[in-house]
Amino acid sequence: PRSRRYVTVCASAARHQALADALGVSRDAVFEVLSKTPIAAQAERRRSALESGNYPPRFRLSLARKDAGLIVDAASAAGADLRLAAAVQTWMAEAEEAGLADADYSAVLAYISSLRGRAIEA
């Protein structure tokens, strides 16, 4: 349950932020909108890290990516379609390769924001 929750939060926040960045919408506006959603508390907890670029590890990205892989594998074995979880797993793996493996898993949000100009799927 906890693993599914952080994958969902990362995916949702990342998608919103990537779209906002592409459209030139401010982070303040994004967080204002997210404050009205079910992920409000999670988004607010990660806001300072995203804005500062400092991701002290509470739950390392490398472990989160491993868990995301387990979620995707279990879903696939059960015949469930979790494309968004698979996208998060891919983003986490790419963020790991970019040197963020030991950062907190929320560093994937900064990685996704850095993809501006490239395709953002999911």
C-alpha cells in the first residue's frame, strides 16, 4: 500500500509539474491547484525539496525504483494495466542513471521537470 501510494503521488505530481513547466505555469499555481486534490498533503511535503533542489534521503530513489518495479511486475502478472506505474518506474530508472539513486525518491520530480522539451508520457 505505501509503495503504491508514493508511485501514485510521484506520477501525479510529476505529470502536473511537467505540463505546467511546458505551458509556463508557475510552481505556485501548480501547488495551489494540487492543494485542492487528494494528494495535497503529499505534494506540500515535497514542495520545499522541489523548490530548493535538495533531496535528503528519507526513502532512497533506488529503493523506490525497485518497489515500483515490483508493483509493475505484480500488476502485469495479475493482468492489471498500470501504465502510469510503469512510466514512473521508467522515470525513476532514468533519474537513477542521471545520478540521483541516493537522493530521496521525490528527486524524480526534479528529473521529470528537467525533461522539458522531450516527450513526457503517461
